[in-house]
Amino acid sequence: MIKRDEQGRVVAVDLDLRNPHAKAAIDHRLPAEIVDSAIDKERQVLAILNEIKALVAERA
């Protein structure tokens, strides 16, 4: 979206891509479930990082 002033000069540009047909994401889980999910995802990330670390160590 480009916003212009009365002289046609650009005064603001919004470059965020949005899907006009997307439905709003609403999370109805309990706060504890959301935290547990975040912790689980963090564990997955750490496992992947440890795999990468091992691969790097093998090649060093």
C-alpha cells in the first residue's frame, strides 16, 4: 500500500504481504498448553542444533 500526499508524493509505504482471504488465527489453548508447546519446539530446535554441531565437529 502506498500513501501519497495532496501533491502525489509518497509519504508512506507498507510492504507487508497479506493474504486477503486468510482467516484470523485465534489460539484457544490454555496458557500452560501454549508454554508447553513453545518448550517442545525449543527442544526440537536444540536437537537440530546439536546435530549440526556434531556434523561440524566431524569435519573439523
